[in-house]
Amino acid sequence: MIEAASIYAGSTRLVQNLNFMPRVRYAENIAGAPANCVASTKPWRAEFATEGARVEIPRLQFALYDEASNRVTFRQSARPDIVKYRCNRPHEWIISAPAHLTGCAAAPTLLRRENAQGRVMNRQIERHRVEGQSGAPLAKFSDPDWTATGERRARVGLRALKTLWFNTGTLCNIACENCYILSSPTNDALAYLNLAEVETYLDEIATLGLPTGEMGFTGGEPFLNPDLPAMADAALERGHRVLILTNAMRPMMRKAPRKALASLAARFGERLVLRVSLDHYAALHHDAERGVGSFAASLAGMRWLRDNGVRMTVAGRTIWGEDEVSARAGYAALFAAEGFAIDAADRSECVLFPEMDDSADVPEISAACWGVLNKRPDDVMCATSRMVVKRRAAARPVVLACTLLAYDPRFELGHTLAEAQRTVSLNHPHCAKFCVLGGATCSA
Ligand code: SF4
Ligand code: SF4
């Protein structure tokens, strides 16, 4: 018996006070096992399809061990100490109660979920620990729906897919001190995307009629990927704008990429933009991050872009404690001296990124924070963008919530853009520090 369970779609409770659920014998795959349907009288709303269904079952706490019968009895804890079983696909549900849940309160609870299409997803929810009469507290950022203090976690729905990023691979010709994605000449954790894979997503955008105006290519160093010019060409040919993030060093300056870039710029003009990473306007700071001589190499690349009519912008960093006005003045002086057509005062042409300190203790963002901070879910990147990556040895690419969390599997949303339209829970420190509190955006 499970007392007082509820089923939600988003924040709407469809049914409540479910007192009995059929017990299904534990197995690796419970497809075809019996389950009951629950009818809700709530009117259907379109967002239910993207919000997905969620079953909330109050956590069972150890209450009594009867040596005579060798049985453990549990009792229901009070909210918000709740176990939440979540699935993001429209479906029917079957929930199994593993046999060991009734026999050992310290064993992991394993959940099997089966939807109408026959897909099985499993997830180890959490360990039920027996520490006196209380369950273990949630760690910060661990639960997709609840903060450690029991508040509803902030979530962001995809308002409109305006920018689709492609991570062309994590290999890079250099290894910067503070590379957010840990790129280097040896890190191939994200493999090269190829033209056919990118075209699949371009096709899907057309088929679904998505309002995706901009295609971003990031790495690693995108010009190491031999398909980059063809991938950019394919996106431009279909009428999209293309933004390529590059260090403008040797990989871009090889003969073939230069020839391709000059051709693309001549054919598509300002719809092609290269955003060059120039950490600081002074060689001293830039080279401290990227290695001696890297400032000079990037400037040489920028001069070539200038001379060949390729539109460019700059991305810098703010790790030197310099105020923004001084930093923009420094960049403005450099651009003027070099004849670069970049407006240092324009935040989309000269993007200054805050640092992402993984060790910093940041607050969790609850649903109530939006009002307190006077921010809107629509303002963060995952409201308008997604990123496609291909993990090393993976058969096909996967779509992530954003560019910032390339290695965290909790932010994988599916293989297709249709699947990736679902809501994102902000349960990573970057969500708080970089997006909600820092207000950063990756797009132009
Ligand atoms: S150039 Fe960019 S991708 Fe390469 S290591 Fe530096 S920050 Fe990372
Ligand atoms: S890091 Fe930012 S863009 Fe990425 S999921 Fe979190 S809030 Fe969204």
C-alpha cells in the first residue's frame, strides 16, 4: 500500500490520494506487467505534453522490524520529504515496487518505467537510509524538482528554439587555463560531428517549422573539424545565420579553411560571423591564459578576417578584477588601432564572460526566486537554445539543454529536437551562478 500518492503534469495535480497501486514483481524489464489506469477530470492543456508526468509518493520511513515474521514496516513521512518518479514522455505508467524495498530499508530503490511506446527507462532514485526515524537530507542541486531546503526548484521551458549550437568536438590546438569545457589537444570526449549529422538537425528544424534563425558552432576549436566549412555552408544555404566560435589561430589559418571562409563570406556576407576568443586586450593577460604567443597568433587571424571581409566579434573574460568600463575601453583602443569593425561598447559584439568557479558555493534557485530576483525564466539560455554533441564512441548525437553543461548526463534531453523541447530543471551550480545570478548568454 502506498498512501496519498499524487500524479502531476508540471505544477498541475491531476489526481491525488492514490491509496493502492498494483505491485509488480521486480524484474529487469517489466514491459507487459499489469497496471491500472487512473482517470483525471482535469481538462487537457498543451503544456502537459512537454511538462511530462510525475508521480509523487511520500517517502517511506523505517518504523518497525518484527523479528518473528522477519518483516519491516514503513510509515509515511511528511512533505517535502518526498520521492518523485518522473518521466517526460506522454505515456501510461507502470511503477514497480522492488521486492527488496519491503525487505531492506537500506537498499537502493530502483524504479522501472515503461511507457506506451515500449521504451524502458530506469533510474536509481536515491538510497533510503535508516538513521533513527528520519530520511537523509537531499544534497544541493541533486534533485530535479526540489531544492535541498524543500522548495520547488526553478524550471525553464523552451520558449522558442532560436539558436541551435553544434559542438564540433572538444579537441583544441591549445589548452587554456580556464577552458570551461576542458578542451585540449588530447580531449576527445566529444567527438567530431559530421555534415550528415548536422543536416539531420537542419532537416528537423525545417520539418517542425522551428523558428531557429541562428546556428552556432563551438568546440574545442571548430576549425580542427574537417567538416566545419561544409556544415556552415549547409546552414547558410538554408537561410540561417551562422556563428562560429574560434581562437583564430593555426587551425583557421590553414589554406583550406581560409579558402572556404573567404568563399562563404563572399556568398553569404554578414550572415556569417566569427566570434574570436580574445581573453584580454593586452597580450600579457591573454597569453597567461592561453600560452605565450597566442595573442599574436589570434591577432594575425583577426587581421586576415578583417582583410577578407569576414564579419567578426570578440569574446573576452573578466577574471582580472577590472571593471567593465575599463575593459571595454581597452578593447575599443585595440580595435581602433587594428581597424577592426567591432563596437567594444556593444555587448553582442564584445561579449565579456564571467568566470565559472566550480568550487564556489552558490545558492539553489527555487521557483520563488524569479520574482525575488526580478528575472524571468525566458531570460536564460535554455529558454531559447539547445546544443548538439556527439559523445566519444556514441552511435549518434544527443541534444543538451545548453552549451554550459556538456558532460552532465542529467541535461541530455534526447536525440531529436522534438524530444529536446521539454522543460529543464535548474539543478546545476552553473544555472545559478552563470545564468540566473550572472545573467550570461552565449548567443550573439
Ligand atoms: S581555445 Fe577555447 S576551446 Fe580551446 S582550450 Fe581555449 S577556451 Fe578551450
Ligand atoms: S546552465 Fe543555464 S542554460 Fe544551462 S540548463 Fe542551467 S540555466 Fe539553463
